[in-house]
Amino acid sequence: MGNNEKTKIPVEDISPEKMETRKIVMAQGIQAHDNDLKNNVTSALEYLKEKIAKSDPKNKFEIEKIEGAFDGFESVQLVARYKNTKQKVQFIIITVVSKKDFKKALETEGIHVVYMGHSRLGRGACFDVYPGTCSFEGDQWENGTSEDNGLFRLGYPYVPVKIDDLDTHRYTFAAIPVENDPPPEKDEKGTFNWHPDIRGKKLEKISYKEKEYWGVKFGNPKKKHLILEAGWKDTQNKPYDLDSVKLKCKVFCHFGCSSAHHFWRIVRKEDYRGWVRPQPPTEKFAYFTTKPADYRCALNWLFCILSYPDKENASKSWWESLQWAKWKTNRMLGEEIVY
């Protein structure tokens, strides 16, 4: 964060015309900050600016460096403003990097939230606030050390985590020692406790750091996974878990690794969070991915949202433009990734 944390800059109508304003918060997770992007991409918003300049040379895409507080968010890096005169919509995009700001975005009425980062092997969204590059070791990869870093939990109660991840990141973990009973596959209501990757599998005793824990082996017997306590409600990270959040955003996109496999059921199904889109579709939109994380997914998605070409879009349901963005993003990436 910058030195101007307490500065509050109001978000104003940037157009003299009567246009609908739509806010987008892009939450950049650990290893997904602008400094971490590849292929000479200097920042997510600069990438969008270049693409918009080619598709809509008449309207400017303006970027302001903030590094502090903006519109109630505290870990802001950049803010962009763009008006699409065909849609009659002006967009304000705010990039943030903290777990606290991600939670605030999910609880903000009527906005579009895009998470770009890790799924942490099915545990949620993961954050850290760092000025340069992230550290590969520490609790910022699991429970965190503050409201700014660590996991915002979205997962099943028990998730398999490969021992390689524990060795690489060296965080405090919550495995289940063999002297305790193994976790049940379902709870008393019949809801699955285990992540889909371990459902129906026999749990085994696995040694790690001279102790034994419940775990599983996938394929190669040398690839051992411990079962970690994870969850989406009443977790180690509460109130930074899905059940603790009053979801008020209009759109939630989790563009981490295979997030459809890890989190779609947790977010959508009544057995879990039950954040169900109404009919006709006017709110509670959610999109996930079916492949390993690729920062181009989030950036191309945002470009498609901003450049929706079909017709005037102001003061209407976002459904058609979101579905078009899903289709177009998948075409741009060359495969079905956005779900």
C-alpha cells in the first residue's frame, strides 16, 4: 500500500451523457499481481487499454495510479475509466490485492467481481500484499498472517493437498493425525465433506515429517496427498470464508485453476451456499474455469465485457452481455475454459 491509505477519492460520473455506471473490482491474488504477469504485459489495465484502443479508437480508456485507498477499498493499485457509447455504459475498474478488499467487493451491492489467481488446490482464493514479487514460503499460502493475506476459503470441508505443496511453501497446515478418526465422506445431512477428487477413495496412513496423517495416493504411489481441513463455513479463516459473506455483488467470477471443479457446487448448490441465479436472470451471476489458471482468461473476459457490441446495454439485465463475454472469451482462448 502507498502512503496515501487514508485518502478517499470519490468515484464520479465521468460522462456528461446519461449513461449507466458499472463498477468492476479485479482482485489480483498471490502470484497474479501486475508484476507477475508474463509476455511483456506491464499491467492488467494497460493490456485492456491497448485492446480497447484498437476496437474503439474514439473513446479513451483512462488509467490512474492510486496505490492506496479508493472508493472504500484500501489495497488499490490502479483505477481505469472507460465509456462505451454504443452500450451507453461507463465502466470503472479497480484493481485490488488484499483478502480484506476481496471480501468487501463480494459484499458490495451491484458490482462485478473478478478474481485472478490461484485456487490453492481447491481451498479458495489466495492473497498477499507485496511491493515486488511474492515470497514462496510462509502462511500467506494458507491461513495468512493478517486480513491482507492468506486464503479466503471456498472449498469442500476436506481437500487433498500434495506433499510437494507443503514442502514448497512451508505453511502451517491442518492435517488429521491418524490417532483421530478419519473424516466422514458425508455429514449427517448427506452433504459431501470430501472434495470430489477423494470421494469414494480409501484413506491411507501417510507419513510426513515423522508423523502420520490421513491421506490418499493418486496414480503414482510416490505422489502422496494429505487430507487438510478446508471448508467454506466455520473455517480456520472465519470471517474470510464464503458462509461469512453477505454476497451482494451482481457478478462473481473465480478465474483460478479449475474453479468449476473446485467451487461451482459450493457456491451454487442448496446443500452448500446456495447462491442461485433467479429467473429471469437479473443478478447472482457466477462464472468459473475448467482449466489451469491463465491470466489471459480474466483479461480477455474484461475486454469482452467492455466491448460488448450488439446493442445498447444500459439499465438492462447484464445476462446477454455476460453470456456473450463467456462465448467470446472461450473463442479468443481457443478452447472452452470459462464455465
